[in-house]
Amino acid sequence: MATQTAAAAAAKRPPFQKILDPTKVGTWQVARRPPIEQGSVIQGRVRDQNSNAFKDHQVKEGVRLRKALNAITHGKNIFVYHNIRTNQVVYSLTRYLEEHSVLKQLIYHGKKTVPSSLRKDMWVPYYSVHFSEPKIGLRAYHLLREFSMQRQLAPPRSLISITESWLAQRRPRDPKAAGEFDEKYANKMGWLMEKKDRARAVMDQKATSVADISAVLAIQEQEVADGFADGKRGYLTKTARRRRREARAKEEKKRLEQSERVEKFADTLSGPMVEYTIREVQDTTGAVEGMGVKILWTDVHNARFAKSWPERVRHGELDLSRDHVMSTQKDVYDVKILADGEFKEKGAVAETN
């Protein structure tokens, strides 16, 4: 009798409400291959789960679901990864890397400079940037891609010239080989590097990427002051207004379809004890309020690659991750933000002369 009473009480108890982060859900295997109901009609008839038609339909449903999940926070986050061997840097609007997006960002600099496929063990999280407005985040993403491409296609001469620091890094440790090296480059100070060395120097974007995001945020301060992203537009013709209405109606229809797909997926994950809701997780640190920007680093000292940071930028640390997927913010002794302003670490003692 007591067991039946407890079971009845548990049945009447409302399910536990839990919010899921859409940027994380897209990395789950259940999102890549979502469950398909038994008896679903695929390509005109009911298919067996082991058939190629069922598997192909499941993969396509996973792509549609991930697009719907990404649309929830599209433009508010930029995730940056770097190659552990070449120090190449790529930018992503999703927490995970997509092969076609990565390969399009890699420019050909010679033999074996662009891989044929994405090796996820070679790409590790570098830092992530978080905005309050999608339009501002997409503008920053566009500028970062442009700066990276411009530097690789038209690098400054100082980047690809032979310097003392470059010779010191390249000089062999073996005395005999070091002597031959010094003899080879004795009168070549200021010359252009060889083709292979130029490619390696141009591909190394790890330091310049940090300088780029600092410059982009400074540029955006002026753009926001000039009225960028305020929603106001100039005079539009009658045809332009009609096209705008049609585009907005199409976007609203697509948004409703994606919202329905996400809600259906959340219902599939939910059970009698837990009810899941997939929506954007609000930032509790207050770092992105207004026009604020939050940058999270795998190594927070990499922020020193930039000479200065705008005052609206707040820095923090990423939690450690065992795979190639970008993790979330790390909480260290209940300190949400480790540094602010011009990257002055909290708790650090200023040097005095």
C-alpha cells in the first residue's frame, strides 16, 4: 500500500524543468542522428531501420535539426580554433567545426598547406567571443574573415622577411649545422624568406588573430556610434519595400518551421520525470549587457597579443575540454570574470618604481 501511495504521489508530481543550451545540443550524437518514429513514411513507403533510405533520411534530419538549433543563437557567438601544427586560425559560428566551413577559410600557399579533409585532432579551441546582438556578431565575423584573408593574400613585407628573431628561432642546435646555417644567411638580412618559410610564416595566425579581434571591436565602437545596428534604414523605393516584406514573411515562415522542429526534438528528449526546454541560456555575469563583449580563452594570457582592449570587453577562461568541441565558461572560485579593461588581472599587484 505504501509503495502504491508513493508511486501515485510521484505521478502527480510535476516533472523537473531543465533548460538546454542550443549551442551544446548540436554537438550531441542524438542531434546528429535524431530518433525517427517507427512506421514513418520515407521516400513513399515505410522503411526498415537498417535500410540505406532510413539512414540517409536520418542524416538529413540531423542536418535540418542542427540548422534549427544554430538559428536560435546565430551571430551571437564566434568560436575560434587553431591548428596545433601550423598555428592556422579558423572562425566558426557554431561550437563545433564544420568541414566545409573550415576548408573554405584555408588559403593555398603551396604543397600540403591545405588539407583534403578536416582532422579534428589537429584543431583545438583557442577563444570564443560573445555578443548581445546578432547583427554586431555577424559583422565582427565578417571583418575577422576579411582581415585573415587580406593578410594571407597580401602579407606585409616585415612578416615574410628574414630577421634576427627569425634566424634565432630557426638556427639548428648542432654546432656544425649551425655554422652552415649562419654561412647561408650571413648576407641575407632583410631578404624575402624562401617559399616554404614564407608559407609557414603567413599561415601562423595565432598572434595576429588576437590583434584582429581587438581591432574589430574598436572599429565596431565607432560603427555603433554612427548608428550601425539601430534598425533604421534610408529611403526605399516601392519595389524595395515589397521585396523587404516578402523577405521578412519568408524568414518568419522559416523561423516557425525551425521553432517547431526544435520543440518536437525537446519533447522527444523529455520524459515523465524531466521536461527539457531548448532555448538561449542567459548570461549571468552581466558582461554582455548593452554593447558589452565577453571573450573566453583557453589560456587567458594569450590576450596579451593585443596592445589594448576596448573598455566594454570582459575576459574570462574556457573550461578544459577533452575533445575538439569548444567548452563553456570556467568558474574559478566563484569569480565569473578574470580580467577587464586593458587586461589587468584582478588581484594582481601593480608594479611600482
